[in-house]
Amino acid sequence: MVSDRGLDVLRVIVQDYVASREPVGSKSIVDRHAFGVSAATIRNDMALLEEEELIAAPHTSSGRIPTDKGYRVFVDHLADLRPLSSAQRQAIETFLGHAGDLDEVLARSVRLLSQLTHQVALVQYPSLSRARVRHVEFVLLSDPRGDPPRGTARPVALQPGTGTRILSVLITDSGGVEQRVIELPAHVDDAALGDIRARLNVAVVGLNMTEAAGALAGFAWLGSPELTPAVQLITAILGEQVAANRQDKLVMAGAANLVRTEEDFNGSVYPVLEAIEEQVVLLRLFGEMATDQHGVSVSIGRENAPFGLAETSVLTSGYTSHGNLARLGVLGPTRMDYSNNMAAVRAVARYLSRLLGEN
Amino acid sequence: MVSDRGLDVLRVIVQDYVASREPVGSKSIVDRHAFGVSAATIRNDMALLEEEELIAAPHTSSGRIPTDKGYRVFVDHLADLRPLSSAQRQAIETFLGHAGDLDEVLARSVRLLSQLTHQVALVQYPSLSRARVRHVEFVLLSDPRGDPPRGTARPVALQPGTGTRILSVLITDSGGVEQRVIELPAHVDDAALGDIRARLNVAVVGLNMTEAAGALAGFAWLGSPELTPAVQLITAILGEQVAANRQDKLVMAGAANLVRTEEDFNGSVYPVLEAIEEQVVLLRLFGEMATDQHGVSVSIGRENAPFGLAETSVLTSGYTSHGNLARLGVLGPTRMDYSNNMAAVRAVARYLSRLLGEN
DNA sequence: ATTGGCACTCACGAACTTAGAGTGCCAGTG
DNA sequence: CACTGGCACTCTAAGTTCGTGAGTGCCAAT
């Protein structure tokens, strides 16, 4: 029903509306684009597009704006993923050029993405499920100068009543570090802790997270029996650390951009900002988006209604860190520059995958 | 010049204006508060207050609103730090009741503070300058299954051309962990790395950050000479980690509240949000605020102009983590509930200090 | 020092007008 | 049959006018 020219008309309506934020009329279309037909003809095409609910009129006898469905067609069929400008390309190089720890790289990535797209950018931490345990470290946190001098004889293990705080550090081969402070039920000294560390390392180093969780659950303590309660607590918490999927965490940047585009949100950005701070919602949304490796998934307007984001669009792409999949993307008003933003999301995702090692 | 009653008038003007967001007139003052004098008398007092630039009229013959200077006098002399409600008190308990690692505790604190005050909350990471090195750990990051089997003989040290990635982890006694990925110029195996680790630990464990930086700078490598270049790189980067003051980091929550109070910002929250995302600015501001231990410092309106925050007020308080000082606070429009917010900031700072150990 | 009275000011909202962009439809044309 | 020019109609956005009421400043009286 909708002719080829009709789709062209839809394309320019989307482009002009995104650029100007003003309803697009038949006249302005023939003025700005060389269609070679008259305004009346464009009007006929527009009537057809309206019948298909691809465009709508905010008020009777005003120009037309794209509907969610219109954006959908645009994204699926009409958007040319224009390659990044050389300036943008260079921005990626200089921004992500040098390595650093995981936190730092992701923080830089999210800032970069927000600058490239002028939208809110989001980067999810990679899952650790496929990462392997490299090392487990325990560190006494109580003041060392409070301990008796080295030479003094003292019990190796527990002194009931006086607890000890230790730091438990889990190091994986994907460059991530999980740390946790543990309040032990009784006193544990350096030697005892070293014993525990040695035995636990033997038990879990080299296993991936899933296997390590199993190994910890079934861990049998064969050392000094007085230490049993402390070891039980330690293995339990270490188990939590192993299970603590980093994927439940994400970093954000560019919230100011939401305010900049405030008029696109029917007046009130407040609920959107709230939903964004409530990371749980976004993580669910990320989880439900298609998980194609390098293509860009787009969720438009009302498609996000279950997440309280009915007026926003979300573009995401997957990236990999040592074989672990995660997502990154941008979020903004449905009226956004899809072509540019999809290209930027894809470019950053690819670059990040390369930087973190595809494995 | 300004009588006692005059100050009372200032107080109710601040209170009423904060509550209603409307210029306060002499009539409404006598209506709502039992001053025992007539509106004309209040008008005389208000004329005096205006002469002192403590209040101002948005338009001729409308009510008056407090100036920055008026808020200043209110905060310094008139605000009663009303104790927290029992509900608020309980919120602190349940929110911060259980321990966790530093990141987690600070994340919870900042959310709590934003909920208690309905403003943007900020928590700065504690400085590490007084923390002591507990342990230094290096972990090989290259795929272990790519290495030859254990028994195989191979050179202990360098294989030029094939670099090795290692993770360097610095653990301090304040519960913080600094990590960094290092790209070594040549191949280093497990045994060599163990040697480096052992010698470096002897050199720096127990030193505070300043001392450790010195020790690293003057570190003389007495092990296998082939390792010298690798060790030089490692000590250099470890030196950076030691110097990397965590205090250059802060967490934020409640940005949505800025939007909620948008009308207080002369229409545009955008520059404010931008300044907030640019953490550097806030860290400078934090740095310049008085560092009294437990009192609350307040910086009002134009006092923040150098930071691009001329229409906001910032309330901060210091807290300590193992003897390391840092700040936390809230940021919002000058029209805010100072009494409640100062009390909340102080309460959370105190609670956090207790939780993290005063040392 | 405080008060009641009074003239004056000014922002705000309601009601009204106007301009202009845009539409829908129809009869005409190649 | 696809396209076009013309025309009547619609509706928003912006500007104008005007009345209302809260609030002020000042002054003479207590």
C-alpha cells in the first residue's frame, strides 16, 4: 500500500522532525527535499502513512510527526548506519586508547559514548560466570601494631570473644576484583589465616565461577579444628563473592543530556531519571533485549512501557570481555538521531570488545 | 539595626518561602504567625531587612524572598538543628545497619542521604594517605592453559618479544583495594613474579602511603638482573597506585531531585547537572569547604559561583574512615530545608564514621 | 514604637484577536 | 491513473487588552 516514495517521505519526516523538533508539513518537505512532485502529492502519501499509523498529527491541521511504529520502520528499513566521522573515530581512539583496570575502562567508555551520542550512556559490567579464579587473598584488617611482637608465643587459632576483621579478595582472570570485609566470630592470627588461604587457593584456583561455587559449598576443612567456625563463615562469604554476578551493576553518564532534551518528554523528565537511577529496572530491560553479538538492538517508546520508559528509546549492543557477554547502550527520547547513535553504540561496543580481549 | 523581632521575621520569611515557594508578604506573616503586632509594624522591620540586603523583592510591590545573605544569617544564627524524626533515625539504622565492603557502604550511604534530604547526595571516598600497605599481590593474566605444563623446564625470566599482562593489586588496611592491569615489556613467568612479589612486599608492607611511595621510588632490585626492566615498570605503576588518592572519587545519588526542584533554578538545571557530572569541580569545592570534623559546613548560592553553582547550596560534613578524613554532603537549590538537611548530613556522617571505624 | 488608613504598583490570568501554516478535497490535466 | 493547482477550512501560537488582588510605602494619629 505504501509506495516507495511513501517510505522516502517517512524517512524525511523522521529526519526533519529529529532535526527541528517541529511537525513536518507537506510544504516544507517539497521545499527542503527534491521530490520532483507537488505538495498535494506528498499529502496523498502522507494520508496513506497516517492510515498505517506510521505518522500522526499532534493537532488537526498541523504537520505530522512519526509514531513509535514509524520510528520502528525507519530503524528497521530506512536508517543508513552512516559511518562515524573521522573526528568521532579519533575520539574513540584517544579516549579508549590506553588500558587501565576494568572499572576505569568502563568509566571512560560510558563517558565517551555519552559524548558521541549526546544521550545518557549505559555500560553493564561483564558477567563473571565464565571467568576463572586466579587467586584468593585474605588480609587481616585489625591494627597490626596491636598484635603482640613476632617472637611472642601465642595460640595459633581462636580466642573466643575477640573477633577479627579480615578483607577477602577474589581475583579473576578477567581483570576483575571482588572484595568483602568479613567480621569473624573469633580471633584469627596471621599464621592461621595463611593456612586457610593456602588450602582454599588449592581448592578453587583455576575453576570458573560456577565450579568454584560448587567447590566452596562442598569444601571440607582439614586443618586445625578450632578454626572450623571461622572457615565456615569465610567459605560462605567467598561463595557469595563468587556468586555476586557483576552483571547486576552498571555505570551511567550523561544524565544532563536528559534535561537538555526535556521538551521531548511531555514536560516531565523526573520519572525517567528516577527509573534510570533505579538500576534494577535498566538491568531487566538490558536482559530482555536481543543479545545479538555485534548488531544494535533498538527498543522504541511504548515497547519500553513495562519499564516505565514509554517515551524513551534504548539502543544497545553486546560486547565481550574474555568471553563474557554484557551490553552497553544509550537511552534518550524517541526523537533521537538513530543513525548516528546506532553507529556510535556499535563502534564503542566493538572497540571495547577488542580492548578487553575477545578471548 | 535589625531588632530581635526583625530576625524573627527573617526566620519566618525563610521558613515560609522554603515551604511555599512564594514571596512572603507582611499580611501573610501576621496571619500565619503570632507576632502580636500589626502588619504595618512587620513592614517596617522588613524595610530594615531589605536595607541590609537580607531579603529582596522579585518585583516592586510583591512579597519578599530571602537573599543568599539572608540564608547565610539564617543558617548561622537562626536555624535550629532539629533532631531527626524517629522514622529518619530508623531509616539510618536499617540502611546502614549491616557492613559490607567500602564501595557498598558508601553506595548505600549516598542513597540514604539523598532520601533523607530529597536532594542530590554526594559522598567522597576516604583518602588513603594515612592507610598502610597490607599486601601487594600480582596475578598473571595471560591464559594459564596457554603456559607449558608445570614440569617443563623453561627460562625463569624474560622472553623478549612476548609481553605478559599482569594484574597488580594493592591492599590497604582501610579496606580499600587498588587494582591495575600492567602490560609488561617481556614475558615473565609465575616463579619470577613470585620473587618480585616477595621482595616488594618486604619493602612496603606496613608503610603508610607516603612512606610507601618513597620506598618504591628508591627500590633496588637485587634479584635476577634480566627482570630489571619489568621490575622497573612494576614499581613505577605500583607507585602510581599508591599515589592514586582515592579521594579523587565520589559517588552521587538523587539526581532526579534536581529536576523535581527545577523551578528553583531559574529555569535551567542543565549547567548544574553538568557541573555535578564533572566530578573534578565538586572535588575542588569539597576541598575548599571548612574541614571541621563533625559540624556541618554550608556554602550558599553565589559563594559557589567559582564552581558554576551560583544557584545552589552545598552542605557538607567530614567523616573519618580509619583516621582518614573525607567529606559527604548534599547539594540543592538555595531554597532548601537547611534545618532538616544539616541534621541529616551530620547524622549520616557520624553514623558512617562509627561504621567505618574511627581508629 | 506601633497602628490604621489610603493611594499606588504590578504580576497574573481571562478573554479576545490575528496570522500563518497546514490540511482535505475536488476538478482539471497529461 | 498519477499528479497538480486551487480553495475553503481548521487550529495553534503569539500578541493584546483589561480587571483583580496581593502587597507596598508613607503618614498622621495614638
